[in-house]
Amino acid sequence: MTQRERLSEQLDKGTLECLVCCERVKQIDPVWYCNNCHHVLHLRCIRKWAMSSMVESKWRCPACQNTNQDIPAEYRCMCGAVRNPEYQRGSNGAHTCGR
């Protein structure tokens, strides 16, 4: 099972914890995905993290330390195609658009 598959499974079950606030990431919570490690964090938490840890116009993912320049501004599905994907129980999974 890949890291992305494992995280998706935890999201669907509601057992994944945000590394910033240590609270569970719910299926309906706006989230951010790291493009490098695929870790999932609450959007509100990663925004605070990014703003408070900015060094030389860059901030690091709390999971893998990959550098990012842009502070996340919106909630998108895992593939990035859909803004504010709607969660429906029994659908393709939490935080996905089904693509």
C-alpha cells in the first residue's frame, strides 16, 4: 500500500490526525495535501503553519520538510482539479473528486 493509499484510507475512516493541531481530520474538513509526501492537514492549520514558519519566502511541510513558496489559499481535491469537493458518504472517498 502506498503512502497516498494509506492516508486516503485513514481519511475515509476518520482516523488521520493533523500534524499541526493533533486533532482528527474529518471527511468534511477543508484540507491541504503535500504534493511531495501526500500528507493531509487541516487547511486552517497549514495556513497558520506556513505563515509562522516562512523563511526566505519559503515554508516547509511539517511531514516531509519539502519547501513551498505559496501559502495554501483554497481547499481542493487530491488531484487538484476540483475546488471545495463535496463529501458524500459512500462515494469515491473523502477529499476526492472521483477522477
